[in-house]
Amino acid sequence: MSEELEIVVPAGSGGDGDYALSITPERAGWGYSSLNVLELPAGGTHTFATGEDEWVVLPLAGSCTVDCDGETFTLAGRRGVFTRITDFAYVPRDATTTVSSEAGGRFALCGARCTTRLSARYGPAEGVQVELRGAGCASRQVNNFCTPATFEADKLIAVEVITPGGNWSSYPPHKHDEQRPGESRLEEVYYFEADSASAQGHAAACGYQRVYSSGPGKEIDVCAEVRSGDAILIPHGWHGPAMAPPGYDLYYLNVMAGPDPERAWQICDDPAHTWVRSLWDGQEIDPRLPLTTTTENNREDVR
């Protein structure tokens, strides 16, 4: 398999059974991060063993119930990733979990190989920390639903990012592949959905993602068009920007985990581009943000 194919997973190419997308450590060739996208029909049910991994069940479109360890969590979910911030459920390693959906839907299972077994828990949408990051055309919305500062987990770190059309995010380019002061070792999956804010053009909606690295055995040089359902795997190296073309908003789900003993999200900017942060001084956040809140908006689901 070529390096590019190991980095870029187009929609429809990475499925396994009920999963429209299944990224495991074994498939990715790394040790910790997983992402499965579960598609359930109306009345559908999916049961899985969590094994050595902890998981967050995150509705992308639809609502569901999650049964684990004798508890049932009812997730209100949302019509789509551009319509609302969602609630979620955490399920621990060494458990059996069942996801059921009366009306059907699409659900992300964000996973991390871990050693500590925590309790199954509900994460309310109202508890999700919303961060407006950057400024001007580098403005984006980050929903910090499972970070070290916002939700307890053993290894898993996961956030949602929404970038308005015409803006750049994951910028300046950065990395997190060394254990040193100010940087963590984290493998990362980007899962994308793209949409037009207008009533037309959904089929053409796209974005772009840059990933690059050098060094023996670590060569990556990718600038890929991404559409709804695509994924990008980042085992190491610089990544960014994620670019939302004018007219098309871009959503991505980041799932991260790694070997460091401390669960920390620390990054290092590419020194060639870190100076662009100074351009944000005095610039306002894009007034379109936040694009989503805990209240459903009138936007259609894109998928």
C-alpha cells in the first residue's frame, strides 16, 4: 500500500460490517487511536465488545440509546453535525455495549487503547466547552467534548472542529509526535463532513487537508481534497491547514491517543509558519461563529 493510501481513506473504502468507516490501530499501523462510523437503519441495533479500548459514542446524525454496564444512556443527538452540539456517552474497556436507534442514524465511535477501566458515563451537550479559536480568516469553532480539561478518560482525546467557508483551520501547521516539553505523542484521525450553507451544492461540498513530514521512514507529502465520509490518518508529522473553500463549511472530528503516561494535548507549530499567529492581533473572530450551539438550528443534515 502506498504512503498516500495509508494517509488518505476515501469514503466507502474503509468500511467493515456495520461500520461505514473502521480505523483501528491494527489497520493504521499504530498503537492507540481508533475511529468507527456506525450507520444504523431505523430500529437498528449494534452490539460490540470494547476490548482493550475506551470509547465515546458521539451522534453525527440521529439519536440513540447506549447500554453498558447495566446503565442506559439516552442520547438526543442531532440532525447533523452542522445543526447542533450533541450529547455523548463514554463506555469503558472490558465491557459489552449496545447502540440502538429507533429512527436510525450515523454515530461515531471514538476509541483509544488504554489500561485503566473507568465508569460508563453520560456527557451532556450543555457541558461541552465551545472554543472560538484563531481570528479573521483563521477563525474556527472547536467543541472540546473529550479533552483532558473537559472530560475524564484514560487515553482518549477527541474534539469537533467547524470551519466556516473561506477559512483555514489546523493552522499554523503543527505536530504532536515527540515526548518533550510542550509536545505530546498523539496519533490522530481526522474524519470529515462538508456542506454548503445554502440549500444547494451539497454534492460538490469539499475541503482540503495538508499533511507533510520528512525523515527516514517518515516521508509524508499529502494535500488531499476531502469530502463527507473521508478520513485522514496522521501517525506523525506536520498537519494543517484544513481549508474550507468559500461557500462550503467544513467539519472534522479529531480522535487522538498516544503512549505518553500523561493524557495531554500539547502541540508544536511548524517554525516556518508560527509567525502567522501575530496576524491575529487586533483581528476579530469571524462573526459567523459559533455555527452550532446546544439549540438545533434550521440547517439540513448534509448526508
